[in-house]
Amino acid sequence: MAGTQEGGDWERRSPIETGPFGRCPRCGEGHIFHGFLTVRDHCEICGLSYDFADPADGPAVFVQLFACVPGVIFIIMLEILARPGLWVHLAVSVPVLVLTTVLPLRPIKGWLIAAQYVNKAQEAGTAQLWAKLHGDRPGD
């Protein structure tokens, strides 16, 4: 067990094993999200407060860099190589853009939130806030 927090022993979990699946980074059983991208206030199983969670624009940046670029390249190559009609672009390009932009957002946001928890990520100068939220001394 990794340690005691809020009265329970919690095994240290990898952000990859919990985040992309929307699971609590502490217990692995509860949920991070309420709805598609809305972060819950706390885990319904272990009670972990998600006040620390601030992925900001991270998920959108990752989606743009790693998912959208191949999708857009595919669409451009389709136009250059095949010169299809507008209906083909509507039938092919729109689903490609939706699949490469919307679907990866939730797993990436979950992974970023889990990584923030596991790595105790915080903004500069917020050690006191982290200590208040997690009950340990700043600088630990």
C-alpha cells in the first residue's frame, strides 16, 4: 500500500490504468466525470476531492497535436489524390474530424487529472493549498 490518506490505505495507481477510463486516481473504482467532460466534486467511493484537478486546455492541446493532425492530413490527401465530390467529404471527412477530436477528449482529460493526482502537480506557490486539501505538510 502506498500510504494512508483520509483514513484508508490506497495502492498507488498509474495514471494510465485509471485516467483514460475515467476512474478515480486513488481508489480506481469511483468515477472522475459526471457526464461527458464535467469533473465531479469528489469520488463517490473513496471521497477524494477533485478540487486539485485543473487540466485547463491540456486535453484540447493534446487532441489538436496528436489526433487532429493525422485526421486533417487524411482529409487533405483524400482531396489531393481522389478529388471526390462534396458529398464524399461530408460522408467521410466530418466523421473523421468528429472521431479524431471529440472521442479522445475524455480519456486524455482523465489521464491528465490522474497524472496531476499521482505526481502531486500544483501551480507554483500553491504548496499551502495542496497541504490543506491533502492533509500533509507543504514541501513533502
